[in-house]
Amino acid sequence: MQGRKMDLIEKQAKYEECINRILMNKGKILNSAWEIGLDLKTIKERELYLLDSRDFTQFLKEKVSIGRSTAYFLIGI
């Protein structure tokens, strides 16, 4: 019985550690997505992509390796 209780305590501790790390990293992801979206919006609105690419889609593919739908999702954030 003692071994099972320890096992349960260890599992609970690992579970809480994982949840805390998820919540901490979730905030980082949201902040990064917001910042990337702002930069993509600036590049698109000011047509800065024309410095290197013929259009925004080509820029996304060749310069930042982000798909078009992902880029527009990030811009929408």
C-alpha cells in the first residue's frame, strides 16, 4: 500500500508540474503569435515584401516559411 501511495504522489506532482509548464508556455506562444502577426501585417500593409518578392505569398514561402492561411490567422490575432 505504501508503494502505491508514493506512486500516486509522484504522479500528482508530475501532473501539476506539466500543467504549470503548459500554462507558462501558453502565454509565451500567444505573445509570440501576436508579435509575428503585427510584423506580418506591417510587411503586408506597407508592401515591404516587394523589396525581395513579387508578392506576399512568395514572401511568406521564401523568406519566413509560413503558409498563407497561417499568416492570415496570425495577422488576425
